[in-house]
Amino acid sequence: MPKDSAYIGVGEPVSRVNDALEKKGPMGEFAAMSRGVFTQVLSMAQRGLNPASNVDCARFALAAWRETREHQNLFLAEEFPAIQFLGVDRLLSRRKRRIVLLVHNVSSKKRWLALAKLGLGKRVDHFLCLSPHSQRVLVEQYGLPPERVSVIYSRVDTAYFQPRPEQPTKRQVCAAGAVNRDYDSLIEAATGLDAEVKIAADTVWRYSVAGKQTQARPLPPNVEMRSWGTYANLRQLYAESRVVVVPLARPIISGITVALEGMAMGKPVILTRNPYVEGFIEDGVTGFHVEPSNPAQLRERIRWLLDHPEEAEAMGRRGRQKAERDFSVERYVERILAPFSAAGP
């Protein structure tokens, strides 16, 4: 990586980065970058700023631009505040710099408007995205040349999340996450199911959906829905469960972190069919896809995996192998750095 480089993104709180570096929590790409891959690393989280606030994003974008204006090589890890950063750079910078941008939610009209319609994407040398479908959207709808777009998928810490053969498994299904989750379908599928269903309905970023969901409908006696609090608790939940379910609501890029964590733990994963998450779960090989808003099909797939433990374990082993081969943090970082390496010094 060039010496005059900077990583700019939402990032993670200092405590979580320290936990990752001390192997007390999972390693994400931000913690990996904090080990010196980039000359400078700037994070909203470490400055106490809220990525959901447009004001905070704008403040951070301006500060980040000022602090990195001498750097020639920039990696923008999130669309917001990255889009504000690109706007500031267009207004204030007179020289062209090498900028690589990771676009998460390519289906967002705001992203399309800023990057394609308003032309901020012209300041970006290379775009990264998380799935082949996202790549097609960037090329076909954003009008980007195919050679300027690469798929990097996502990542999971395969050392932190790994099979625990000493842990007895229960006749239990688990789910996790709060963003874009269709827990109504999972709860309906779980009604009358001969298994416990545990839903860790929270995100480490901002909120939990447990209260909202449980107010909408009473939970069956075999379903528990709450925050699990810590990564250690979540890892234990995966370990004692036989199946990991990721029920998605809208067709956007979401749910893949939990899917990969389940795969890394050696569990079969059931994932709602969604073009943006293609390439993560191999249907019938590492888990199953189910159609959106289809509790009956979801229940049938859960039952099959519970009633066929040997086949389910084989799926889990193949999922673990795929996570190690394709989705490790190290592989992910290599993909992030590739556009810089290809461009030369």
C-alpha cells in the first residue's frame, strides 16, 4: 500500500477495535486496517459521531478532507459520509487523487442520484461492491464502466467464529440482526414447531427491533426474542443451535454478516432469496434459500434440517470451508487493496 494513503469510514468504537486486536472479539476490516495497512485511519465512531445523522456525516466529511488533503490514495469505506466527502473534494480540491469507494446499498436512490446523476462518481477511480448483482446495478443503472467495478463480497473472522464440537447442540434454531429482517415470517414459521427459536434481534450499531416486533404480535411459547448483548453471547447462541436463519424483508444487501457468521460456526444457513445476496449461500449445499414472505416454506426447510442432522452437519462443514476459502477477513482486505496495487505506485 502506498505511504500516502488514508482509510475513511464509519469504523468501530475504540473498545471494539481493541477487543478485536486482543482477540476478545471478532476482527472486522476496520480493526485490520488499524494495524497499519493505511498510513492514516479516520473513523466516525472513534470521534463519537452518529452515522445516521446527516449533520454528523457532513462535519466528519469536512474534517476528514482537511486531514487527508495531502494524501494521494484514499479508500472511502461507506457511502455516507463518503458522498459528502466527494462533494467537499469536488468543491475544494484542484488535483485528482486516487479514490476507491465501497458502495454498500447500490439500490438506494440517494446513492444513484449523488454518484450517477450529480456526477460525484467521476471523482472515484474504482468502485467496490458486495455482490455480483450489485456490480450489475452499478454498471447498468449507474453507467459505470465494468473495469471500474469489482466485487469483494463480505468478511467474517473465521478464528473468532468457528465450530465448537465440544458444545452440545439443542433442537434449536437461531436468528440475529435488526436491519431489514422479516421476523414476522420466522415467528409464523416457528408457531407449533417442535424446536426452540431464539432471535437476537439487535444490532451493535444503533438499536433493537425486539420491542417493536413483540408489540405487533404475541410470541409463541417456543420463541424468545431479545438482545443477546455481546459477541461472546451471540457466538454461544450459534454454537448451541442447529440452524441459523436469516429472514429478509426487502431485496437489498443485508443479512450477510449473520449468514457468514453462521457458516463460519459450521451451521447450515437458511437465507431469504434475494438477488443482492447471491453467491453467499449455495442452495442445497451450505444451506437453503427460501422465497420472501413464505413462512410455510421456511418452516419446511427448518424441519428438514432438524430432522436430518447428518445432512445438516455436512452442509455446515461445507459452509465452514467456504467461509475460510472465500470470506475470511484476510481475503476481504486483499480485495480492498487490489485496486491500489493494480494502479501501481
